[in-house]
Amino acid sequence: MTVEHECNLCGSHALTELIDFGSHPVSKHYLESPTEQPPVWPVRLFFCDDCGLTQLVDSCPPEILYANYVTISAWKFQPHVSHQINMIKALKGIASDSKIIEIGCNDGEFLREMSVAGFKNTFGVEPAQDAFDLAIGKGIDVMQEFLTPELAKSIAATRGQFDLFLTRQNLEHISDLRGVAQSIQTLVKPGGYVLIEVPNFSCNLRCQDYSLWEEHVNYFTLDTLRHFMTLAGVEMIHDEVFVFSGEGIFVLGRKVESVPLSLDYLPALRQQNMDYAAYWPTFKSDVNNYLGDLKKAGKKIAVYGAGARVYCLLNFADMAGNIDIIVDDQPEKQNKFMPGGRLPVKPSDALYDDSIDVCLLAVNTENEEKVLKRHAKWISEGGQFWSVLPPSYRLLPVWKEHV
Ligand SMILES: [Zn+2]
């Protein structure tokens, strides 16, 4: 099907609709009262027939998307950071005085870790005001801008080219991927390195994970990320998958004269995407029937974690009607209401106070153990935890059957 939207990666108009999730309020827009009417936005997932990038085609205006934005990277435990820094240190030609640029550096936490590791010549670019202010507060050399090919030219003109270009959990937010590829060409020295980290959509495809996030317009697999790097004149030299907010892919590449573009992966990736889309209606009814049966049996159900990924499940899959409350340990989210389903967000003591029987874990897989430990008493009194965020092995039984 030909749509007006241009593929974010290759510019093609040949896109196939996978899932129309309907229109919803943006996930970060927590409500002060259950009657508040937040703006809604369409969420439609498409597959590009020419490059294989899965993407949302209705990019939400930033003034709606980033109003009341409350995620700062230092809040999230990132166990893979020290591993990445060790790999950077081991790169041939990289030394403590190497010139390093990070695009979308958020609160500057990764660059701060880099300076602790001995790197003296780092520079960050971050558009969001609150994150930029935090980076400045940490003494990071940072500029408040959106990366564009024009900005890349002006940075290269004033600061020269860089030995290492970093962008972590950022490319999935950017519609103009070709602009970023062009900027990498401008900013990286010949033979310089590129480190990219993005969420791994292969995990969603494999685990029937529909907890997308309207902020993420691009859904990369290793193959489509390699395609992106090829457009930037970068050859992939290392790749690995790790568990963080689902699964992530971390790749290292090197700028070379030319990289051959291969599309051999397209037919298999297309099939996986079509299977993922075809299973969506069954997934919705299976999960809701399971939760509905628990409700009929008189069970009270909570969700643990008022994050964006579970928000999508609650709203896109109409699960909210089967849930009594959301609990969350972040005070900033408590006493508010989740947009869409309008469920109240309470401190996790509510598991006891509200006599909850079943709790659906919606924290990142790497944090589940901590929650279980904290609420050992609730478990000992008969409370039952299941997970709703892959790749956890505690997934709801009805879900696990299909993974
Ligand atoms: Zn494309």
C-alpha cells in the first residue's frame, strides 16, 4: 500500500499497515483528576517494504509528546554502561584525549561516566531543557539543540571531526533518520567509531510484545540498524543484545570509504512482522479473557509500575477495564491517574491496603527481583505476581504459551 508517510529510514512510500491501535492520550501525560480530558493521538504501526524498518506513521507533535516529561536517564539502573565504556577504552586508536560526541546525551550521565573513566574531551548535544540543565549542573560540555545536518556542519566547522560518535536510546525517537546518517558522515573522522544503542524490536516480534511507546517512532532490528549505519558510511564491527527496558541492541561501527548494502534479510523480517500483526487480535482477547476470569472469581488485580510500556498494553489492548489500581514507587507519579484507562496510581503499600490478590509486574525485567524481595510479605500472604513485560520468564501463563 502506498501512504503519504515517507519511510523514516529509506524515504520509500511503499509501506504496509501492520496494526492500527486507535487513538490514545500520550503515555507520559499523567492526569491530575480522573475527569481530565487529555489530547489524543493516532497510533498506527507500518512496515517498510523497501528497507524493513517498522515504524509509527503519525508522529505526535513534540509540544503534546513532551509536555510534563518526567523521565531522566539516571533514574534507570543501566548495568550495561560500564561494559560499553570498557569496550570503548579497548578500541584501537581511542585514547583519553580522543574527541567524543554524544547526541541526545540526556542528563549527561553517560558522558559523566566517561569522564570518570578518564576521557577528557567529550561533548554532548541535548534538546530537552530539563535534561540539558541537569547536564550543565554536572559540568558537562553540552549544547542545547536538535541534531540536524546543518548543525552537524557548524559543529564540525568549529570543533573539527570526532573520533567517536555516540547515540544511546535516541534513534528510535527520530523521524529524520537520513538526516542523522548525513550528520554522522559530517561529524566522524575517516576511520572513526560510532556507538549506537536502541531497543531491540526482534524481542517484541519473538515475545508477542505489543508494549510499544508512541515516543518511539522507529522499531529497529539488528538488520535495519545495520542498514541505517550503511547509509551513514559506517561498517558494523560489533553487535550484542542485552536486557534493559525489554531488550536493547548495542553496536559499534567504523567509518569506511564504502559499505555494501544488502537487503537479504527483507523476506524473513517481513514474514515476522506479518505474523506479529496477525496475532494481535488473539493476544488481546486471550489476555483479557484470562484477566476477566480472575475478576469473575472475585480477585482484585493491580499493575506494578506506571510506565509507558504498560500504558500501551492497558490502553491499546483494552486491559484497563480488568485492572483495579496501579502501584508505583516513584512519588512523582503517585496520586495521579494513568491517562486512557484513568486508573489511580498509588504507593505499593496499596497491595496490602487495597487487598490486592494478583499483581501484574510492569517494571523492567532486570528490576523484578527487587520488587519481589520488597513484597515478600505480600507473597507469603498469598499474593501472586505475574509479569506483563517481556522478556521476563514470569509472563502471564496465557501469554507464555505463545512465546
Ligand atoms: Zn524504508
